[in-house]
Amino acid sequence: MATLQSLASTPHLHHPSSTKVFASATLHRSAFSAFYGRSLSVSGGKCQTLGRRRFEAHGRPRNPIVMMMVRPKIQFIQGTDEQTVPDVRLTKSRDGTNGMAIFKFDEPSVFDSSAEVGDITGFYMIDEEGVIQSVDVNAKFINGKPAGIEAKYVMRTPREWDRFMRFMERYSNANGLQFVKK
């Protein structure tokens, strides 16, 4: 089993001004996960630009494709970002075909805003590749007051596992999580 733990002293790697628009000549270096025993650090710049020549076919320039770089986030109510950084536990089958991620949030901020915004509708992990979602969300109450949330995401194929690991790499870099193998 492996866990991702929050590092309180680690500064956030992304700032609100870090959302940028890049042309299709941009490749994101975190396309491959670093969660297989290697370091999680991302060197210097996060993007690399290819030469203009690669985007010309038969001497004609192609129209560029715009790619948004989105700060990775977790939501329980669509449109409302969760501010609490969770403890995450990962399990993977011996043959590597499936696995599960268990997210534990102590006193999540969604409880503060759920009365104004609406009910918890699921567990949404959002990054530049899209949305990963699960409906396996359980709230913990102590003396009638909400105290925590546990959300599970089950990965049934190696492709789902790889997609989740790319999200977790981005999320951990943005929120100061560290990978610890147990």
C-alpha cells in the first residue's frame, strides 16, 4: 500500500496567475507518471515548445490548437473547489490490472459551502485532461456534526490507473503531497 501525505512546509507550486494558454506546439512534461519509485519533482519550466516547422504539412501551416493548463483540483459539488488537502491511500492488484484510491478529508471545506451551493453530488478530480469522477462518497458525523469525508475511486484497467496517476502527480505537485511507499 502507498500513501500520499501533505507537506505543510512545502510552498504551493501553482499560483492563480499560472493558468496560461499555449499553442499546440506545447508538450506537458508530466504526461508520464513519476509515482513508480522515482522522484516527484518537475524541473524548471513545465512546458516545452517545439519548432514551428513541425506544424507545417506539405509546406502549408496548420491552424494551431489551443490547450488550457488547468490547476488540478478536487470537487464534491461541481463548480466548488475543495480547499482541504486529503490523505490518499493507493492499493494495486499484484497483476497491476486494477486498483483503488481512498481519499480521506478531515473537516473538508465543502461542509461550509454545501448549505449555500447545494448537495454533494459526487467526487470529481479535474485537471487539463478532463474529469475523473466517482460516486462512492461517504460522510463521517460526530455528535451530529460533519467531521470528514471518505471518497473511493476504483480503477479497473491499466489505462484508468495511468490516467489517475497522471492526475495525482499534478495534484500532488500543486498541493505539496509526497509519495510514501509502505
